[in-house]
Amino acid sequence: MPHNVPRTLLVPWGSDSVLVSNVDPRLPPPSSAAALAKVLEAGRANPVALLPEATWQAIGRATTSPEAVAVQLGPTAAEPAGLLMAENVDGATLHSIVTRVHLSELLPGIQPRTGMEVMEIPDPQVQGITTDDGRPCAGVRYRYQDPEHLRNHIWQTLHGTLSLNSYGPSVLARKITRNLITHPVEITFEDGTDSFHALVVRDGITRLASAWEVLAGPDADAAEAAGLAVESLFGKTPAAGSDPFGQRLALGRERWRRRITEEFDREIAGPEPGPRAAQIAQTFVVPAQIAVGAEGHPGHLLAAEDIFDDAIRSVLASVHVEFKQWDTAAQNVEVATRALKRVIQLGDSLVPKDDLQTVHGLAVGRIPAEELPRVFGGPTAPPGTALWRAVYLVHSLTRPELLEPLKDQAKAIKGGKRMGLKGFAELLGPLIDLPWRAHKKHVTKQARNAWNNGGVLTTDVLQEWDPSPTDDFTTLVGPAMAGDVDARCTLAVAGGVALIADKLLTRNVGSALMAAKEKGGVPFRADVNQVIEDLSGQANEVGLWTLALAAQRFRDDTLPENAVTMRQLVRKPQGGGASDHAYAHFKTDLADKDKTAHDIDGMPLLLTQWDVVWASNRERALKAHPPRSGPVPSPRPAPGGEGIQETEPAATDSAEGPHQAMASHGPTATTGGPQPTHRPASQRAADHRQALKANVTAARDSLDQLMLLEPEVGNHTPVVPQSVLDTLLDQLISLQTDVENLRRKAPHTTSSTAAEQLSDEEEMEEV
């Protein structure tokens, strides 16, 4: 067989075998410095590819065919933009190179599918890039906290992707066959580490992650595949030296490719190539479409720094909103932000474009809450807090002159014929919870359900009003009762957002009518926005104080005590007691000086959803729950007035969790390495019994630790993948069978259960 002819191999993959076709006999060699210089020269000469020199160097390093890239970039009289691929999207034209690139030169980028989930590691800040004269560049800037943040974020993205889906066998059999949509990115760091330029994948992250899975091998799980990728991209430890950080990383990736190439050459040289040769050959190089230019359409333009990001998101959304859908929250964010961009592009809104750009920056997180005083400054600037961000965001997006255009564009993107109030509120939920999403992840699902049920979009909030900035929300109660619409709507939005975010106002389903007050029950059924509308009524003093106190006590860095379930209360972090930073919402009592209800011992009563709904419409609550005799009693808290801990028995006697109790039974003996072969079998059996007990105890401890870590991991990936659980279950069933067989063979005196031993003792006493 000629040396250059591709080969076909049958490769084992787990319990199956995969027929791998077209295994190349050699890997592409490293590019010469002269070839890389051609890419840089051609990029500079192309009038539509406005990229810095460092970006062209990153593209040259990544591609396996620098000469072909230079040919595509080369302008001619007939084609000033060269042979670049052109895509017309909303408001812009994208120009791209189609080539093949090294797997080890690609980073996974940000997608709404991952960016809108509750993630353990936060996404970097994203900013657009422009030239010195203000023209848009085909790239963005990612700002990480430090290199460790970058490494952890890449690991999380790949691990979470593989935990949800994998194309491993398909990639092994046929390689990646469709182009990955990529673009340049500048990686910067808040800690002062040198920035560097790279390529990120925006569509095809599952294919990218699956390639790393194939390279890791059939026995590697998602965590090991993600770890291999991070080590290959950045090294096992942060690079150190006098050279720039990006250059050190690039040299590390080149060394990694040389090692992989040497391994491949050894594997492919034999008469029967090993499976490792197929794994490397099918993943070493992948096809890619690299965006290198973005031209804004004349007329209704976005801000220059937003043109490229909006264009690339349009390409992604055309696939993932219409065909391969993201989850609901990701779609809502994509639809809402793109609808706002379309309104800006069309330019037919009564709101100035500069104001709309500011609102968009606030919505996507590019403008942090701390900048509110600068952005929305005036005679009275708002505090720079996450809750005030929510107030101004809701106010801006629900102005009558903007609401209808936004709904029209959202309908067009989603392909629907109508969008009601609840449908629009659903779009707002994932935008509002951005600052506290990670800290309140235990109740994110319930909060978004509440937004789906109308959120804070009351009748008055949708009319004309302006936020009333203040450091103390309780100062707005008086003006609100005196008829100040601005004060009432500010309390409705701020207090409503706080109650929703802290799980004290949820979607009112029928089952809540049957639940106890301490377990989230409600006195009557009503939509969330109707409850908030009634709470913010001018004559409802209790409701206004409930909203004001909820807003005033709200914190974006943790959950209140009365939003946590019994299971979460029991499973506290190691160390026991309540957090020093714990806070709580309390029931309102107008007769009390501080407007807070207290029990007979003077302790403040924790607020419940029952109290919130009751305060919204006392008359309706009384009809649903009329007094049996005498005056109507106030809804009472859990016994003792100290929360919900007494409503159910604790799951464990130890405040440190079950894993601490198991730790006290850790291994007491191990095999200690090789044992003399002349030792009696009974002595060796004793060693193995101790090892068996220690390993089973360690497994129990690991399982308890996984149960504790499950809430912290979040919703983006299971703490243990389904495939691993299936394997563990099979192993445990086999272990249980073997233990049972040994138990039955053991003498009765050493294997009797506690009940059998008690029976023997009773028989002895009778004798």
C-alpha cells in the first residue's frame, strides 16, 4: 500500500468497535516563518479585514495552510475583499476565511446556552473591538479575572458540554465534517497579566469538546477530557518566564503538538496501526470558518463596537433559536437582546439611540451596576446596586414608546404571531437575575417561573413613570400613599424583584393552595404581577411596607434564611453554624415601631409567601379563609416562631453533615504494599478485609461529599454523569452479590444479624 493513501481501521471504543475511515498517514507539518509572514502581509492589504497584527499571527499559527489563507485574503481589482466568504446578516456583512486549523489553537467561546445557565465559574466580560479610527473589527475582547479564571472557565465549558452531549464515536469515525464558526478574541486579565490573541469557537462547541474526548481515549470521562484540553492549551501549571504570556503559551502548544506528532508517527509506522493513531489523526486538525471582517450596513447602524458581536450572534441564533434550540432561558436572553438591537438598527423608536445603547449594555452586563450613578446620573443619581440595575432595566424596557417595538421584533425572531404581557415578562427574567444568578442558584428556577407568570409588569409599571432614586426604600412609602406614581412603581419593581429573587413570591399553581404556610402555601391563587399590583396599591399600606422592606433588606450575594428549604438548611457547609452574613425578610406589622411583626418572645417573624399574598388582598384572603370565631388571627409562623426547622425532623444529628460522621470511621489498616508470599492465607485475608472496609467507607464518604457538592455545582452539568452512575450501579450490585455469597458461606456465629443474635440470647435466658 502506498505511504500516502489513507487507511481504514477498526478501533475499539468502550464496549464497541468503530470503523474509522480515511486515517491520514501523516500529520500536517509546522508552518514556516515565511508562510506565516504571507498571512500577515495579505491581512494588512485586505480592506475589509481590519485586525491587529497580533490577531493575524494567531490566525497564522492556527491554520495548517498559511499559503491558502493568504490567497483567500489577497485583494484583486475584481474582488477588493479577496476570496473571503461573505454572509449578510441583520445590519452587517461578515467576511470569513474557510480553512483547517489545529485543535490545540481553539478555545471554546461564550454561548447563550452556557452563558445564561447558573454556572459555578462566571463568564468573562465581553467588549467589542474597533480600530483607531472607530471602524468595527471582527473580534471581541474577553476580560478574565486572572489566568486561573481562564483555565477554570475553559474546563467548565468543555466538561459541562460533554456532560450534556457527545459526538465522540462519530468524530472518531469520520472526523469533524462541518466547519466550526470561529473568530478572533483578545484575552485580557484584571490582575495585570499580559493579554494575548487567540481563536474562539462560537458554534460547534460540542464538536470541539468531542474531539478532545476522542483524543483523551475511550476510558476518559468528561472531567478527564476537559483536563486534557486545559493542560494542552495552557500547560499543567501557569507559564512563567520573561517572554510575554501569550508567547509562552504558544510555545507550549507547539511543544505539545510535536509530542503528539511523534506519538502518531510511532503508532502509524507498524503494519497494524494502533488505536491511538486513529484518535490523533481524526482530531489533530479540524475545519473552521474564521471571521476576519465585519462591515456595518449604511443607514441604521449600531455602535461600532457592537456591530461584529451582533452579527455573529445573528448567525448563531439563526441555527439555535429556529432549529437546534437552546434552553428556554438562553433563547429568552438571545431574543430580548437581539430584539433591542433590531430596534436600534431600525431607528424608528422614539427613544434616542444613545440611550438604547446604554440600556443594551446594561442588559447584557457590559455596563456593571456600579456604573449606574454615572450612566443614569441627574439631580439624584441612583445607587450603584444590582437591585437598582433591575429597577432601571425594567423601567427602560417597558416604556410605552419602546415596549411595542420590542415585542414586534421579539415576535419576528421567535416566529410567533402574538406576544402577551407574560410572554414579554418571560424574556426579562434571565436579564434581571444576571448579577445574583450564581448566588441565588437554588431558587433560580422558581424565580424564572414567577417572571413567566407576569413578573413585576403591573398595569402602572407599563405606564408613564420615572424611578425615584433613594438609599432607603422605606422613605418612598409616604409619597406612594399620597399618590406619587413614581414612588409606587419604584416600590413595585424593586420590592417585587426582591420577593421573586428570594423565592417569597412564586408562580401561583394550584398545589400551593393545598400546601402549609411554612412550605410555600398561599391563601388564594393569583398571578404574580397581580399580587405585586395589589401590594403596590395606593391604599394598601401593609403591601407598600412589605415591598419597601423587602427591597431595603435585599442582598445580591446570598439567599435569605426564609428562602432556603429544610434540606438546604440541614446540609450546611462544614463548620456548622449560620453564616455571619445571613439575612432574612420579616413579616410587616404596622403597629410596630420598625414595621416588623414579632412573636411573644420579641423575636421578629420570618416572612412567608402566605404573608405576601395575604397582604396583597386581605379581603380576598378573608373570604377564602374566614375566621371561625372572634377576630381574625394573623397567620402564625412555624411553632416557636423560629423558621421551619421544627416542622420536620433533621436528617442528621451532626451539623457538619453526614460526611463528617463517616469520616470518623475511616480506614484503620491498609495492605501497606506488597506482602510476603509466605504469610498464611488467613493473615492476608485479614489485611484484605481491612482494605475492603476502608474502601467501602471511603466510597460512602465520597458519595456524601458529592451530595453536598451537588447544589454548588449548579444546573449546568450533573455532579455525576448518568453513564458513570450506571457503571457504579453495576459494580455495586456485583459487589453486593459477592458479599452476600460470602455471608452465606460464613459460620452462623460470625454472620448472624442483630435480630438473630437477640433471638439466640433470648433462647439462652429461657434455658
